Amino acid sequence: MKAVHFGAGNIGRGFIGKVLHDNGYEVTFADVNAEIIDALNTDHEYTVHISEENGASYKISGVSGIHTANDTAKLAETVAEADIITTAVGVNILPIIARTLAPHLANRTTDRPLNIIACENAVLATDSLKAAVLAEVDEVALSNVGFPNSAVDRIVPIQKNDNILDVKVEPFYEWVIERGKWAGENKLEGVNYVEDLMPYIERKLFTVNTGHAAIAYYGKTLGYTTVSEAMDDEKVVAYLREVLGETTHYLTENYEFTEAQQKEYIEKIIARFKNPYLSDDLDRVGRGVLRKLGPNDRIIKPLVYLHENNMDHEALSKLVMYTLQFDNSEDPEQVEMNARIESAGTDGFLAQHSKLGSQLIEEIKSSI
């Protein structure tokens, strides 16, 4: 069985590539990073280290690489033979991947099932990838091709390894895939297949991602620079619990998760955040402020729901203010946000960008 994975970064090698390898796939990584691609084609293996005390190490062998810009003939051949194609490139890069993939999919001659899965930190990313592919090829070319959406969760800490290919990852991981859109019967082990993916997408988004944002934006106001520093302060942990208590109300109101199930999930997430082997830089965790203040993202969506339903939302209101005060001049989105606030004011920015009404904006401004 053969797999092609677009994105040979740490998530690709340490998470998706490892799961595919453990399922017996011969994995080919496609990327534009010539240094990593050359190393893959020289070594044909790397090691995944689990970031915990006495963490295990796993050898990932039989791998190779393709430079997507230079090796188009090799890419065409590899796509033609693939049983599964995955991505971990960032949702903004998916249209480029679609244009790269489309002509090779149209030239596939096998009727063997193929599944294409975008493993991105975004809602229904595979649907976006499929739409971009369909803009390039006729749907007939995609017969017997499945495009299941997925939700992925694994923390990869900042790291510097002696071997460029080796990667450290946390012990926990979750990969959830839409069962109904999967082509064929050959499913992956170590993956959870579900009929309705949205509960798992939003549970992760409004617990892991909202929680990470709370640590980054509140922790920075207290002068901390890393997740570990922030999580050593009980004020940060207490605030984190307040935020996740509010998002719990959203999740249990909209899905079948019980309060007890969500409480157990939160404790697992907090333990992950406290793992000193996973500490990250708060500037890195907090970058992308425009996306994170988007109307359907980790802060604003649950906040608006709770506000509209007269439920507690003070901690999330504070989180908006902490986000607005975040100071990272190396984040292009931060620079753009600051310019927009200077032009339109806080009220104008939140109304235009986050689509908030005046009453909620006033509550946010008076929250801290």
C-alpha cells in the first residue's frame, strides 16, 4: 500500500506519517523544502521521539521524498499509484495542493479506491480541498476517490534535533475521519471513524485551541514567554478553567457530550498543557490573531452563542481583550490588526472583522 503526504514538516513526519507507516503504508512525502526532501531520499528513515519522561522512540522506515516543484514526473507516477493522499500544509496552501494534484488525478488509470484527506487545523478542510480540485478537473476523473473530512490533534513542541528528520511529539494524539465519505473498505488502525465529524472538530477547537489561546494571551499580559512558565502560575490555570467552563456550555448545549465527559476531556487537555516537554513560545502559540478572532473561530463563535443565550461569557469576553492587547510585532496578522484598530477603533474592528454587535462589544471592553 502506498501513501503520499503533502507537507514534510514535523506534523507530517511525526503524526500523520507515523500513523500511515504503522498501518503498513510506504510513505512518500511531497514538499518544497529541498533539504528535508534530500534527507528523506538519502536516509529513507527517521525517528519519532515521544516527549515525556522516559519517552519511547519509534523508527519510521521505508520513506522517501518528492520535491513538488521539480519532480513533477515522479509526483505524477506516485499519485497514480497511491492508495491514500494526505496533507498537513496549512489551510491557505490547499488551493496550491489542489492545482498540483488535479492533473495527476485525472490521469489515474487504476480503479483502486483512493482517499484524499486534508489533515489541517481548520473546519471541513477536505471539503475545501475537494472544491479546489473540482475547479481543475471534471468530477468523472474522481470516480472511486473519497474526500473525507478529518479532525487532527497532536502537539509538536519547538525543537532542535541533531538529525533534521527526527521529530518530537506528545504522547496523546487524535485523528477522527468521516466514515461516510471514505472510499473502500481498507480503513486505518489508530483512527476514529465517525458519522458526524462536527462534534469532534468543535470539541477540539473550543477546548484545545481556545485553551491554548487563553494561555498565550493571558500569560503574555502577566509577562510570561512560554507555556510552561504560564502554566506554573495558578492564576493562569484558574483562568483557563473559567474559559473552558464557558466553552463546555456551548459544547454540551449543541452536541451530545455530557458535562462529565467534557470535564474528563478538559482535565486531559490541561495535563497536556502542563507537560514540560511540550512547552512552546507564547508568541508562536498566539500568532495569527486575525484568524483567531474570526467569527467562526475558537474565541468568537462560542462567545456569541453564550451571549445570545444569556449564558456566562465573562472569561471569553476577557479573552478578546487579552487578544487585542497581544504584542507580537513579528506576526503579520498582529501588525495588520493593529493598523485596522488604529484606523477604525476597537469598536469598528470588532464589528467589521469579528461581526460583533454593539452590546457585546461594550461588554468586552468593560470586562477587564
